[in-house]
Amino acid sequence: MRKLLLQLDSSRLPSAFDQVVAYDAGADEIMSYGGVTESDIRDLIYGCLFTRGPKDLKNTAVWIGGTNMTAGEQLLAMAVDAMFGPFRVSLMLDSNGSNTTAVAAVVKIEQALGSPTDKKVVVLAGTGPVGQRAAGLLAKDGARVTITSRKPEQGDKARQFINARFNVQVESATLADPSQLPRALDGAAVLLNAGAAGIQMAPRAAWTGVKTLKIAVDLNAVPPLGIEGVDVNDAGIMKDGVAVFGAFGVGNFKTKLHKACIARLFTRNDLVLDAEAIAEVARELVAKQP
Ligand SMILES: NC(=O)c1ccc[n+]([C@@H]2O[C@H](COP(=O)([O-])OP(=O)(O)OC[C@H]3O[C@@H](n4cnc5c(N)ncnc54)[C@H](OP(=O)(O)O)[C@@H]3O)[C@@H](O)[C@H]2O)c1
């Protein structure tokens, strides 16, 4: 039976990136909808549920994407709500690649660091979708996480959102200028840059002098890079006593994870792949690595 992926994208144009990866991961056909809102969800999901018998429903799956993470979360909640009894299909949420990117970064950090329990982690510009997901997952794994923002209200709003979503206690700090970085990084074991593309967030001198720092991860692939001195292809090499990862150093695993998750959707009809479940898939992939 053909594997059908229903792509529900909150942005006007359904993501071509998500389509290409889904085909590469084994979907036979992708039915794409853009500009999807909450009021569209029920009928679109019913279209999946009532067309194939329950035992064949694992061959239909739903992908939720788009640039807006909050919209994606709402669409996911409504899609789950529309299902009942055996009438279910597996779903995955990865608005703007935020879940797979954050999980890939967290897994790389935990591979290099070991357990993050009680380690101080600073997520630079952790107010965006990727930073929020990474902060929540690391805090869930026991790290003492601080997210930074240029604006106190924005940082506080993101902090509250992360704490509620992941049932954790992250802190937020205002970082209006890189000169404030050394204070924010005091005692940190991990620096994770989740700042917007093309923005340098940490000059070299701000992180190389931090004696406690073990790992620095930059998710920005667009020059100027986010952490000066960390190159896009760095994948765990040591620089100034710190294991460093650039955007492609994380991104290669992210792509592998993204494909593995899509393939996983078609193995059963009751999966909901959000951050935590995607992290489980990532850990299984790591465990299988030679
Ligand atoms: N490697 C991969 O596979 C992959 C995949 C997806 C995304 N990414 C990268 O991951 C990073 C995070 O993605 P995202 O979508 O979460 O980011 P985002 O929402 O675009 O930006 C994250 C935060 O950056 C801060 N920011 C925006 N403009 C800024 C500026 N001019 N100066 C300083 N800070 C600024 C904002 O925080 P405040 O306003 O609170 O300060 C914003 O909330 C990006 O660099 C993205 O390109 C990588």
C-alpha cells in the first residue's frame, strides 16, 4: 500500500525542504496544504481516518510544519483531538525544523558532555523555536538552563512558555550587548547559540576565556556565524579546550534524524512525534552507531 504523507503547513507555501526530505525518507506521495489554520484541521484529518481501514492506517501519516511554532503546536493539538478509537494516524510536528534541530543539538551536547545534570547551560537567543525546544529538553535532562534575550519581556515570556511546556525551571537573562556575555557565561559548561541566521552572537574572546566551558554549539550556518571561532563544519573538535560544533556539525545528524522520524511514522498508526518522542528516536539512532 502506498505511503501517503499529509503535509499541513501553517505558512502560505508548504515547505519544499520538508517535501524533499519526506520523499527521501520513503513517502510515496505527499499531499501538501499551505496556510492551514485550526478550522481546517478536523476535515483534513477525517480525510485520512475514514479512507483506509484501521489496519492500513499506518500507511497514512501527518506532518505539521510552517515557520510559526505556536501555530504548529495548536494544529498538532487539534489533529490529535480529532482522532478516536482505532481511527488514528501517526503525526509529527517540526515547525521550521525546530524539533529535529534542537534534538540533534541536545544529543550532540550529551554525547560530548555526558549527563547534563546540574551543569550550567546558556542558550543564546533562546527565545526562538529552536532555542526554546533545546532549552526545554536540556532542562528536562537535569541541566541548569538560562536562555538569553535582548528584551526582558520576551525572555520572560519564552521562559514561562518553556517551563510550562516541559515542566521545568529554566531562567532567562537579558543580553542586550555581547559585552555582557562573560557574566552570563560565568560557570557555564555549555554554550548553545540559537540566535537568528546571520547574526554573530558571541565574539571569540567572550567564550575562549570561560574556564568552565566544555562545549560550544552554533546553529547558525549563515555568515557571519553565531560564535566567532566555531566553523560550520566543526563536529566536536577541540578549540581552546572546548569541544565545538557548527551548524553542519549538528545539521548532518538532524537530517538523518528527520528522515528516521518520517520512516518511523509509517510503522504504526498511533505515534505523536513532538520534541520528547523525537529525542527518543535520536537516542536510538545514536545507540545503533558503531
Ligand atoms: N543547522 C540546522 O539544521 C538548522 C535548522 C533550523 C534552524 N537553524 C538555525 O538555528 C537558529 C535558531 O533558529 P530559530 O528559527 O529558532 O531562530 P529565530 O527564531 O530566527 O531567532 C532566534 C532569536 O534570535 C534573536 N535575534 C533575532 N534577530 C537578532 C539580532 N539582529 N540580533 C540579536 N539577536 C537576534 C531573537 O531573540 P530576542 O529577540 O529574544 O533577542 C530570536 O528570538 C538559526 O540560526 C537558524 O538558522 C539551523
